Amino acid sequence: MKATTLLPLAALLLLSSCDRPGKAIEISGSFEATEVVVSAEASGRILAFDAREGARVEAGEELGRIDSAQLVLRRRQLLASKTAVESRRSDADLQLASIRQQIDSARRERERVKNLIAADAASRKQLDDLDAQIASLEKEAAARQTNIERANAGVSGESSSLDLQAAQLDDLIAKCAIASPIDGTILVAYAERGEYATQGRALFKVADLENMDLRAYATAGELSQVRIGQEVAVLADFGAKEERKYAGRVAWISDEAEFTPKTAQTQDERASLVYAVKVAVRNDGYLKIGMYGKVRLGE
């Protein structure tokens, strides 16, 4: 066959190979869920605790409470102290009412004397004395105003400090409530009502079992068929060659390679470098944490 005949044939084979879809592959792993261990944020006796294993809970739902009696009493004491502090606040208008009345009287007298002077019925000295009296009263009023403002500023400072302390106690009291941070299912309860909780002690574990992830592992070569947001088929392994198919979406791909986890079947597989891939799956109630599954790619 001539070279001129071989060239078009080679080009045709190359084009047909580019249009051929990639071979379907499967990557395997196990199902996991977002798990949160809820710890005590306060110390004290657990007065109520209703975290039952297997129970469905909502985010923010109160499941128990730690004794906060001492904190509540301290808050009441602070509020009483604030009331006492606020009682020292001066009413400037009330305190200055008398001297302002004197100033108004002196000004009216000045106008009367001024009119008398115009009629040659009073002396200039009387007017000068009234001007001096008014000036003295105004200085005294200004000094009293300054003193009242300074005293009230001190009261405001003390009151604000007590407000901050009360806010701190409010925060501590709120932390005595035991609540779930997420919608989910109680997996494990680590405490019971009547026990003493210390700050940081684990109380229960909750997990979102409705939205699970299959953490699978792909080799560098297989990554070419995986992308974030890709819709894929997920096969859950129920044993005895029973599988259930789910719709999944690639939610995350690791940017660093790691050795295949020990759950791989052979030592050769464990020795290879792979990339972790998380596929989000909506749980219909059959999927369990730790169950094996696989992702089918390139279909």
C-alpha cells in the first residue's frame, strides 16, 4: 500500500478515537456524614437531658440544661446594684431651677431699673449692681451644671460597667442550655441527667444522616474523568451482591495525593497514591456510616 493511501486512513482512525467516549470506571470508598460532638459550655449539675440515641433533632433545639441558679442570682444582684447607682443620677433641670429663677428675677429687675434710669428715677450704680449679680449667678449656674454633668458621667460609667457584667452573665446563662448545632440524628449520648458537667465535657454526638458523602479514592489517571459538580451514579454495597443505586454529585476533590487507606483490599493498592473525592448523596434511610460504596464514572 502506498504512503499516500496510509495518511488518510491514519487521520480517520485518529478522529474516530477522539470522538469515542472514555471507558467507564469505578472508584470505591465508604459513606460518611457530618458528625458534631457537642460539649458542655458551662460547669454544673445537669438538670435536664433528653438526647436519646437515634432521635431526630433540629438545629437550635434545646435538649437539656445545666444548673444556672448561681448565675441568675448574680445577675439579680447586678441589677439591684445598677438601680442603686442610677438613683445617684442628678436631674440638672431640678437642681438648677432655683438659681435660674434668681437669674430671671435679676434680669427683670435690671429692666425695671433701666427704665427708671431713663426717667431719672434710679441711679446708674443700681444697674451696675444688678449686672454684677446676674454675672455671678450665671457663673454659679455654669459651675453647678459642670459638676452635675461630671457626677452623672460617673454614674453612667458605673451603670455601663454593670450592664457589661450583666451581659456576660446572660451569655453564661445561655451557655447552660444544651442544644444541637445542626439538624440531624443523635448517634451517641455521653451523659445522663443528674451528672456533673465540666466545661468541655462531651455530652452527645449528632450527625446529619439525610445528607451523606461517599468518600472514594481515584488515581491520577482516573481524575481526568472527575470534576466538581459532576452528576454521577453511586452504588451502595449492602452485601450478598446486593447494591442500591443513588444519584450523587461530586462535591469536593482533594488537591493533595495520599496513600490509599488501609481499607483497600491488597497491599499493592495501599501502596499507590490516590486523591480523595467526596460525592454528596441524599440518604433514603438505608445508607449507614461506614457502609461501602462505589462511584461509576464515564458512563
